[in-house]
Amino acid sequence: MVLVGGRTVLDVISPELARRIVARDEQPGDDWHPEYPFADELDPLRSLAAASSTDPVFTMYLVRRRSDGLAVGGIGFFGPPDDTGTVEFGYGVVPSARGAGLATEAVELALQHAADNGARAAVADTDVANVASQRVLEKNGFVEVRRGAALVFYRRELV
């Protein structure tokens, strides 16, 4: 599955690809940015790598820059929608690729794909100090629903 936007392409990460990303076993055509993957993406990648089967929609995706095909980040769902149709997700791009709208577009593409496949709402959280991530969510129509000492929680209806 490939999702294409104006600046980004989202490629599904299979369990085998997740194993190679974690092991940093880059093959021709992988085109991973030297800063990818970042530390907070390793645990979800390890979980995906260990999976015997995965949801074809609500999984992890590489975020590639369309201009050069370089994988500069990831976006992923924490599973399919729950009983209320709500899906949780997380995302990130490498520091040198930030500020170009890539994360904003990746979130937009992933949420449209989620809505097209039955999700009715989406939630995400970010560190209180991560103002850039908060802006990405707000640009995508999310509203703050709760703030704790360390995290800010966001929600958006998709339908």
C-alpha cells in the first residue's frame, strides 16, 4: 500500500522491513535517511517485526520525501479503530527534515486513509514541550482535549 501526497509518500512497513530497519540492514532502494529510525520509533518497529500478521491499513508507514525518495520518518497506528471507531496514531520525521510540512502532510494522508477504512475519530498525544508536533496536529484539525504535566492529548472527528 502506498499513499501519495504532494510532498510525501507513505509506504507500508511489513514485518520483514521492520526487522531490517531495526537491524539497520539497508538494501538497495530502501533509501533511509542516516538519522532514521529515531529512538522512539524502535519499540513499535520491534513489535511490528515480531508480528506474524498485521492489519493491512492500521499499521506503520515510512514517510518518504517525494522530491528525492528518501525515508525521513514514520507514521503508525496503534491498531485498528476501537469499538467507538477511534484510532490512535503517532508520527515523527528526522530533525533535518522538519519544518517543510512533511509531518503535516503525512498525518493528513494517514487520517484520510483511516477514515476511508472505517475510522470515525483519531487521537494522539505529544510532549508538552513539543510545540511543533502540537502545530502539526492543530493544522490537521485536532483539538486539545486534555493536558497533563508531561503530555497534551488531542482528538479529531474524521466523519
